[in-house]
Amino acid sequence: MYIRSPILAYVTTRDFAALIVSLNYAPEPTGNAPYSTKLAEGLQRRGRDVQVLTGYPHYPEWSISDGYHGMTMDQRINGIPVKRLRHAVPAEPRTLSRMHMELSYGLRSILASWRKADVVLTVSPALFASGLAVLKARLTRIPVGVWVQDIYSRGLEETQGSSSLAAKIMKRVEGRILRSASGVAVIHERFRTYIVDELGVPHDRVRVIRNWTHISVPENVDRAMARTRFGWAPEDIVALHAGNMGIKQNLENVVDAARLADLQGSSVRFVLLGHGNQRQSLEKYAQGVKNITFMDPLPDELFTQALQAADVLIVNEMPGVKEMSVPSKLTSYFATGRPIVAATEPDSATADEIRASGAGIQINSGRPQSLLEAVEELVADTKLAASCGAAGVPYVQSVLDESRAVAAYQDWLANLITTAR
């Protein structure tokens, strides 16, 4: 699951001032941070007054970035004043250790000074920090909205089983937090269905506002030069997975596909680009496998070049994962014009996105031979590959547009205030 937050961002419009609460913010390159950052900057570009209170950068490495010291730090990022509060960061981000991190941030954030606001927007994840923000907002009689990027209880149901004690407890907690909010914004229609039907949030208090593509993709990238830069041979069929390397991604499946490529003499080279709490164990698991490469995170310009230089982009999810999250990497993938292979459940939210966009093909998760064959067959079918690649960009323009999303959040926040009066 994406992770994807403590920020407190204050936004002033002609009619209201808003406080946004989230854990992740720039310079974190993936997860929720790009969306929280772009929302703050988008509101600022519209003439709004934005201030941010956030945690220390730690994701996806799960360690505080170099150069961040002390208990608080004040910064200005792209013209926005940012105050950071130090919090616990778990070496192993399991349920309890992540709860500790969120509560440690959440407690510090509600004890920090909050400038008067007409509305609060809090981002989940972090659910427990968001719960504290909802509590403080309600006590101070400020309308509060929750921006849901991942569904905690659904994640536990899909990874541990719906009958597990942890899943049952989390479902009660998450439902209580979301029902206590004035409104809930979700990033996919599937999320709204679950939150209404399973968590008991009234339908009219849940709004779908899609995430957007947060990278700029240059035109006319020299793919051959980029491939040389990354050490990819002209004859390599490069299948690239970019983003977090966590448990939900189940990237052992990709390593196993690379191992099969070795044994079968395939030209497919699998590339895992990014960081995450599973990277070290994946590198150990992949020892001796020739057809796989690990790459560290890249700056934005080189990141987009890597995506465009690949032959196929990969989404890989754990078997059983259906609705707990929508991979944020898809918003970047669609913008590149490259075809996608999604190893996921056929009835998952990810599969829905692949079908809706027409930008790739879906195969069942947890089947490395199927993954290898899908990459080979998609590249061999040049007409299908070109069609999939061409479909992503118009889907971004029609569904995943940043300006439209920021405007929708602004309108939604204003409506929360109006409804509360």
C-alpha cells in the first residue's frame, strides 16, 4: 500500500482559510508526498495562502533523510512556508510500528500552533494522525474533511483475512474516524463503494476526486541515448517497475520471472527502480539472477527518461489485493506513452484502471511465467504495444488532470464550510 502523511497546510481563498493535515511532503519522491505537495502548490498558484506543517522526510527508505536534524525545522519550498515536526520512523513498517509513527506525529501536530482556519483537510494515510486531527477540529468546531489515499481496514482484510482480529478492529477504528469527519474525499469510485457500504459513511458525504499525473514528460526523448545511460543493451527487452518496494508489491514475483528469463534464454531484462523496506531482501533473493537490475531513485528528469526508455512498464501486486489502494505509479506510467503489464487480480481497482485507460494488459498476480510471457508477447505485438502506449496520454488529459483535481478540492472544501453553517 502505497503509506501513502502528516502535513498541516493552511490555504486562504477569498471566502475561507483551510488547514490540510498530511504526513508526507517534498522532497519525498513517491507515495502521497507528490500529491500533497502539488495540491499545496496548485492552491498557491491560484492566489491562495498556503502553509505546511509536516513530518521529516523518510519514505520510501524508512529512515530520516540526511540533513534533517533536531525536533523542528522551518523551510520554504517553492515559496510555501513548511514547518517540520520530528516523529518516530520504524525500521520495519508493520502495523504496530506504523501506528507508533503516526501517533507520534499526530500528537506533536495537534499540540503545535494552528492558525485559525475555516476548514481542515487531513490526509490518510496517516490514519491515526488524521484521527487526532479530526478530534481537534471537532473540538474547535471546524469542519474537517479526510482525503483517503489508501484504505487501512481493506488492506488488512486483503492481506490477513477479513476474519482476523486486527482487520475487525481496524474496520471499526477507520469507520469511526471517517464518520466523524464532515466529509471524505477518495481517489477512486471503488473506494467510495467500500467506505459507504462497509464503513457506514453516508454516501452524500463521500466525494471521488482522482489523483493526477504529477510528472512532466518531455517530448522527443532520445530513447537510445537514455538506454545507453542506464546500461541497457539495444537487444534488451526492458520491463521496468518503478516505485515503492514493499510487501504489497510482492516483487518476489518479478525476481522469479527474471530467474525464468535466465533459464529460458529470454531477452527480457527486469528492472526494479526505487527504494522500500523490502529492497534489501529482494536483492538477496535475486542473487545470481542475471536478467534483473536494481536502480536507486532518480531525479525527476532522469526518472521520466527511464520510464520512456523502457519497453514495458510493470505493475505487480500481491495475490488477493483488490481495493486497498490504487498504485500511484499508474498516474506516471500513463503519461509516458509506454505500454503496461499489470500483474494483479482481474477484479482489482488496478485492473479497472488498466481497462478504463486501455494503456496495457492485465494478467493474474503471483504467476512469474505469465509475467515473463506477457512482456514478451506484448513487445512482439508491435501494433498492440503501440495502441496501449498511445492510450495512456489521452486518459491522463481526460481523467487525471492536475488542474481539474485542485479545483475540485477547492470547491469541496468550500462546500464543507457551507454545509456546516
